[in-house]
Amino acid sequence: MHVANPLTAAVLCAVLLASAACSRPQPPDKDQPPEPQANTELREAIQQPIDQAKAADAAAREAAEAQRAAIEAATGD
């Protein structure tokens, strides 16, 4: 087959490329799980102050309960 017009050949190539780009990608292999994409360093950097705040809250609650118990023991209530 001989294409007489270079414009026709360019359009034909563009159509072929566009149709190839529209094909679905192959699904990943189900036997092998995907590799994790995010680094855990950022997650750990965010989680560390949250964990510290939870620990400080627990310590403050324990101290308040101990103080409350000491006051009740001193006043005899």
C-alpha cells in the first residue's frame, strides 16, 4: 500500500498512536503484593508528637487521680 499524501500518513500515525494509548494497562500480578511507595519516615515524624501527647495526657490523668485520692484521704471524704 502506497500513501500518496504525507498528511494522510501523519494522520494515520496519529490515529494509531492514539488508539494504542487508549488500551488498558495489564493488571498487576495478584500473587505478588505491590511494593510500598511511601517512605515511613514522614509517617513516623508525624506520629511521634501524637504519641508523645498521648503519653503526656495519660501521665497527667494519672497524676490528677493520685492528687484527688490524696486529697480525699486527707479530708476523710
